[in-house]
Amino acid sequence: MTAICAGVLALQGSVEPHLRALSRAGVDPIELRRPDQLDQITHLVLPGGESTTLHHLLELHSLSSEIPQRVEAGDLALLGTCAGAILMGRECQESPPRWNLIDVEFQRNGYGRQVHSFIEPIEWIAGPGPGASEGIFIRAPRIGQLSPPVEVIATLGTEAVAVRQERCVACTFHPELTEDDRLHRWFLSL
Amino acid sequence: MNDQFSTPMRGIGSTDEFRTKVGLAEMLRGGVIMDVTTAEQARIAQQAGAVAVMALERVPSDIRRDGGVARMSPVDKVREIQQTVDIPVMAKARIGHFIEGEILQALEVDFIDESEVLTPADHAHHIEKNRFKVPFVCGATNLGEALRRIGEGAAMLRTKGEAGTGDVTEAVRHLRLIRGQIRSLTQADPEEWMSIAKELAAPYHLVCQVAKEGRLPVPNFAAGGIATPADAALMMRLGAEAIFVGSGIFKAEDPLLTAKAIVHATSHFDDALQLAEASSGLGAAMAGIDATKLPEDERLQVRGW
């Protein structure tokens, strides 16, 4: 088995909180800005930020094609939070373009604007679970219709808020803004 | 564990509401927030990769040129901009004008900038921002001013710089001063913290927090006079966590190209080859004014108390 090397996409967004979480989880993550750095890593985190900005910056250096290619080839595991999750979803009417890595539609700002951002406990039903964590939802996307092979790993009430398909994990809230790193630890085990 | 991560996550220990406010500021890091006066400009900003737009009545260089009272953006314009883009929409309110704040909150803007660029409504007091659900950003020229604004509830700070000049020098001065003051505070004995709080006219508990953590409790962005990709990268290298560009985009010869280039440079601020690439083929930047030669009554940065 190859050694685990993790990176955080460091083009825009909450990069530092993810670096902290990965570092607490026992790895020494790199900040990824260029395609050639993809050779160094086995696990990549796509942070929260603005999905249209991330898309624009990913396009500049062909990362928007390189990353999905490596995931499809089985060389890279992906964890996306919030804006990062949106990029991994199923192609839909909304911008920005999606990568079709997880067969789910993410609706941007699904709970409304910033005044509707909130913190509520979420329940891990698979993945790093069982158990509850603090869910910080900031202008969060909402997960649409689900079907296999997508597995729900966390819920808020009856609603899915984190999903997994193979080695791709997408989460609509922000575990990196808490000191609870069980999602990151579990992700590194994929 | 890496030493740089030894301080706690920002927001931990605060109320849930404050944490979601600081959380949005965290999401904007490494990005560019662009001043816009119309829905069409907002569309261009989003297309260029802005992380947010800032709605205002007139860009700072026009306020400077035309004078008169500069107020909150007209409500219809704010609504139009909100309907045009999906990225966060911020808007400016006058210093101390809590009614403009309440109106902008009712419109559900994502962030309010209580800004010295507009004509102050109150020459002694700022808005009490803790009672608002919507987060606020405020300008600061030094550590005392920064901590007073956080004490009032600001969830993000920015340098004031000297808006509308296209001259980055005042933003550089403010950022260096705040960083220097934080550094010297971390060297002080705990017995000195109260005297420092008195000297800075800053809340004691925030002085203690900065002394222990060595950084501000909320993200600090750069604003005021940033006009080129190189200016944006300079501010990032000096430790700013994101960039506000006011007149620099829509007063440039080619706003879309300039906006894209500043987004590129802010993301790759540490890579000179990328900065050279971002800076090529742009056309003329906005015309500038030497900010150090402005008469005292034309300096916007002195507004704020």
C-alpha cells in the first residue's frame, strides 16, 4: 500500500482550517496549487469557498480536468466541503460546471443567504459514525435526490448532509471549522 | 503537529451566531471582493471569479471627485444585484447609521461594510453590530481601532488604506502597523496588558486574547488603493487574508481582464512567474492620486472613532 499523502486545494477558501484538521489527524498536508503537485498526494481536500471562484481558478491551470481524471483512475481520494462538494456533484442547470464524481445534485445556497446560516448537530449514520457532531452550515448547498451507489453518511433530521461514492466524500457543512476531526481521520483511511 | 496550528480555530468559544459570521469570512479567504454599482458590473465581477461583490452608490474615486453626501446603495440596486449573482452580496452602510444597517439586513445582504468611504452619519459612535444577525466588516488603521470594532461585533476587518486613490501605500502602512503592534503585544508581560489596553483604547479581553494567540480573532482583509495584480499580491504577502478592490476594476481600461488578473494574482500571490502572467496584456490601470499628498480634509481613513 502506498503511504498516505494529503493535500488541500489552496486556490481560495477555508484552506487553513482543513490543514489544521489534517495535521491533527496525523498527516503533514501540502497546499496544492498546481497540477504537477498531484503526483505527490493520495488524498485531496476541496475546501469551502465560492464555487464559481474555485471553478475559475481550477480552469486556469487545467486542474478541473486533472483532478477528476485522477479520481476516475483510482489514484486520488477526494473530500469536498460546501463549495468543494458542489464541484463533485452531478452536472445540472446551475453554474459552475460539475465533475459528475458523486451522482447527486447539489443545490447552491439551498438554505438561503447568510442570515439563514446556522449551527445544528448532525448525526453520522455511516462513514466515521455512529455519533453526533456539530454541523456548521454557511450559505450551505442542499443535497437533492439520492440513489445507489451514493451512500448517505450524515443526516440533519431526515435530510442527507454528507454522502459518499467510492473514494469521494462530500459534505455540505464545515467540520473543519470545529475541533472535531473524525471526518478527516476517516477520509484518510479510504 | 505543525506549530502554526497551535492557536485555537477562530470563533471557538463564541456564540453560534458569531461563529457563522466568522465562518463566512473564513470562506472568503484568498478571494477578491469587488465594488459594483450596477447589476451589469456584478455580473462581470462574478464572471471574473470574484468571491463576493460590494454594492455601493458610487465607487470611491467618483465619490472623491464629485463630493456630496455618499450614502448606502439604493435598495432597488441592491435587489437587482442580488437577483443577478449567486455569490455573496455585501453592501456599505454609513458609519453609525444603524438604520441603513437594519435596512440592508432586511434585504438579506450577506455582509455589511460599515465604511469610512461613505459620509459618516455619526461622528462619535459606530453601529452596535453584536445585535445584528448579518455579519459586519469594518476598516481599521491600527490595532486599537481593530479591537474596538471587534468589540462592537465586527466579524471581519479590513485595512482602510486610502480608498479611490489607486495608491496602495496607506493600506501597506495600516497592515504593517497592525502586524507590528500584534508582534509587540505577544512579547509583553501579562502585567502590561491592561496598560496596553488603556493606551490602545481597546477592550481588555481582546487585548489578552491577541497577546496569547498572536493574531486577530477575526480575518483581516486588505482594502483601499489596490489597483493592480501586483498590489493585490503585495497585500497577501504582507499577511492580508483576502482583497477588496474598489475603483481599481471598473475604472481600469478593461474591467473584465483586470478583474480576472487580480483574482489570479490573489490566489497565486507567492509565485512571481504567475504574477508576471497575470499582469500581462491588461491595458491601463486606473489613474492614480498620490495618497500621501492629499489634504487632511480629503483623507477618508481618518473617519472612524
